[in-house]
Amino acid sequence: MLYLVVGFYFALLLAIGLLTARKPKTMADFFLGNRKVGPWISAFAYGTTYFSAVLFIGYAGGQGWSFGFPVLWIALGNAFLGCLIPWLLLGPRTRRLTAEMGVMTMPEFLEARYGSRALKIVSAVVIFIFLIPYSAAAYTGLSYLFQTVFGLDYLRVLLAMAAFTAFYLVLGGYFAVTLTDFVQGLIMLLGAVLMVGYVLRAPSVGGFSGFFAGLNRIDPQLVKIVPRVWPQILWLVLLTSLGTWGMPQMVQKFYAIKDEGAIRRAAIVGTIFCLVIAGAAYFIGASAPLFGPKLVAENEAVFAADPGFAAAKTDATAARALIGAAMAADRYKNTMIIPQILRLVLPQLLLFVVLVLVLSATMSTVSSLVLVASSAITIDLLAGALWPRIGRQTKMYLMRLLCVAFIGLSVYLSWRGPSFLVALMSYSWGTIAGAFLGPYVLGLFWPRVSRTAVWAGMLAGLGVSIFSCLGANLGLFGVTKAQAPMYGSLAMFASVMVVSLVSLMTAPQKATVPAGSPAAATEE
């Protein structure tokens, strides 16, 4: 049955790839769907790019286990601060300015806005380098689910996902990505609602009343609207929500929507989508402490030698203490929490549906990452700087080739990469958002922004994030991996503050796109 469900899903992706293969005739077609994408498809593309297997497999489970019900603040932040506000605030002006400037990518926008080809080259390199661990982490999360729940070989699953992603993306470009995102988004909505329903029905939870009463018995802080650990939750909200304002793969959706009139509808649809998907994931994560005794019993080989093992098999409070200590010692990983809960509560057929849900989330996210990263090299670095006379067809071939190369690098890093890959994804998100948030957002609205300020802001954002990543993973400066959300948020704030302050002290840079420049020619 598993192979039948997954086989049908992959056949659908192959059909979409073949149907859209002849649509991309120019780079604008391949990368932006010729700026003719409707509001519903744009909204679903935004939401499915936002959430991947990392949310369902690791992030929601780990944070829900730690914070309980207050973790739903993250879901609200993702929906409103991460989706609704950027669509309404940034969407219209981004769509208008990028069309007027004739630019298709974040680096092209920065070059056109600030008159600096060097800025474009550095931006392209940053995007390509730091999106690879993000993509690899998404592949890792999904492959881990297949391995843990269904006992399938990790490498075979990894290679199969990569092959299908490459197939439909290389054939159809953004047309294929948006169509698959729409189909995958529908699957994600259905799966999310069914997951929550079955978790609520589980004896360990006992409906909404049992959910709150059970968490309160374990620890009253798990049901408080504003718990003692609210600063940690705030950093998570800011990192995962405000970061979308500067992430190239998210901003791309504003470039590609067909007109400004469609933006309001996309904002509403996208916000509802994010509420359902993020809300479901974090709610299931918040219910995790209630399943503590069952998780202990499921992992007897891990916990049998611990002094509190017998009590933890029947008492949720003891189980939370035992599992928490094991996670701190890296004997039990938070990536196991939600997969094991789903295996406990879902019937087998529905478990297959949920598997396709997570598969959909991951492949949607990865396809957008691949498209943006390969464009950074093809459009911004090669055609925009190193090889300005490159032909249109050659650019198309290179773009497709680089899509495959990026997927290959992501697969290799997922297979052979470091054990802290999920944490590395958090640093990747914070680093890219820290580099671009200030230059992009302030550049949209404030004519006073200077080129010098943009360089200073990018370096500040990159510096804070890279400092924290090196400190946490090399044991330097007293920085820990648990502080990654705080440092990622600080990187974004540093970017905005430095750009603002330096702009007040330096001459502003007028936005201009000289005739015949690579940026002006990208729509050809």
C-alpha cells in the first residue's frame, strides 16, 4: 500500500513536469512564470515553500515538547507576521518596482537599486552557499521519517526524492513548481486536519479538555498563555516569521504574481493556509508531553537502564523528565517525537497520507530553494557579471544544469553532512535573512538608503549569524546551539539598524537601471 500511494504521488509529479515542459521559453518564463501566476497558486506556493519536513519532523516536535501550548504563538506569528503582513506591505511595491526595473532576483534588485554589480555578485554567492544546508536539512528530515516509521533505506529514499524533484523542476521551471505546489498544498491541508483529529481522539490526549488538563498536571507552565520562558518563544517567533521578509525564495512569489490586484487575495488565502499547517504541526508538538509514557515504552532500549524507567512508563511527568534528560545528552533526538506519535495514533492508510503530506512539504520547499539558488549563479553571477553576452538558450541550459548540481550537493550534504544539520538550517535561515532584510525592505520604501549602508548592513547581519554558528559548533565564546533563534533574530535586527544608521550619515543612492545593463535585459 505504501508503494502504491507514493507511486501515485510521484506519477502525478511526472505528469505535471511533462505537461509544463514546453511552457518555459525565456528566463522570465522559467524563473517567474512570466509574471502571470494567479493569487491562489501564488499563495499555495508561498505556504508550501515556507514549511518543510523540518517543521513537521523536528522543529514542531522539539519546541512543542519544551514549551507546550504556548508554542502555538509561533504558528500565529508565522501566519500573520510571516505571511499576511509581508504580502500586504511588501508584495505590491515589490511587484511594481521589480517589473519597472526589469529584474527577476534579489541580487538583481540590489544591483539596480544601489548601482553596484559587486553587490549583486556577493549576494548571489551568499544565496547559493547558505541555501544548500537548508535544502539538505529538508531532505534529511523527510528521509529520516521514511527510515524511522517505515524502515526504508535512507539513501534510496534520499536519491528517489532528489530525482523526482530534479525531473519536474528541470522540465517546467516555475510553472511546474507552482502547479505542484498547489497540488501539494491541498494534500498538506487535508493531512494536517486529519492528523489533529486523530491526535485529539487518542486516549493519551482525550480531546481539548483532556489536552489542557493533562498538560497542566505535568507542568502548569505548559498551558500558560505567557509562560516564564516567553523570551525563548519570542525569539522563535521572530526568527521563523520575520525571516520571510528577507528570504529570496519567499520574495520571489511577489515578483511572479500576475498583478497587484491579486495580492490581497493571495494574502488572505496564504494566511489561512499558514494558520492550518503551522497550527496543526505545533499543536501536535504541544501534545507530545502527554504521550511521554508511550514514547518511553516505544524506546525501551534507550531508557531501560535509567533509574526512573519504570515510573516513566506510567507517569507523564516522570516521562517528560526522563526524555528531556535523554535529549539533552543526545541519546534521544527530538526528530523522533512526532513520527513516533503519528505511528501510535494513526491507522496505516492515514499514516501513508501523512507521509505524502510531509513529502509534499519537503519537495515544495526544496524546489523553490533550488530554483532561487541556481538563478543566483546563472542570472546574477554568470549572465550578470562574468559572461554578459551569454545567449538565451545557453542561459536556459545552464539554469537547468545548475538545478541538478544544487540538488546533487544537497543530497551529498544530507547523506554525509554533519550531525547538527537541522541546527545548521536554522543558521542558514538567519544568515540569509540577516544579509538581505535591511537592504531589501528599507530599499523598497526609503530613498535615503545608501550603497555604503547596504554593504555595512549585509556584513553586520552575516557577521552576527556566522559568529554564533561558529561559536556554538566549535564551543567558543560561550555560545550554544539553543541560542540559534536569538542570534538569527539579532542578525536581522543588526541588518536593519546598521543600514538605517549608516544611511543617515552617508549620501543616498538613487535607484537606476542603465539601458542595456544585464538587469534591464533580463526580461528578454
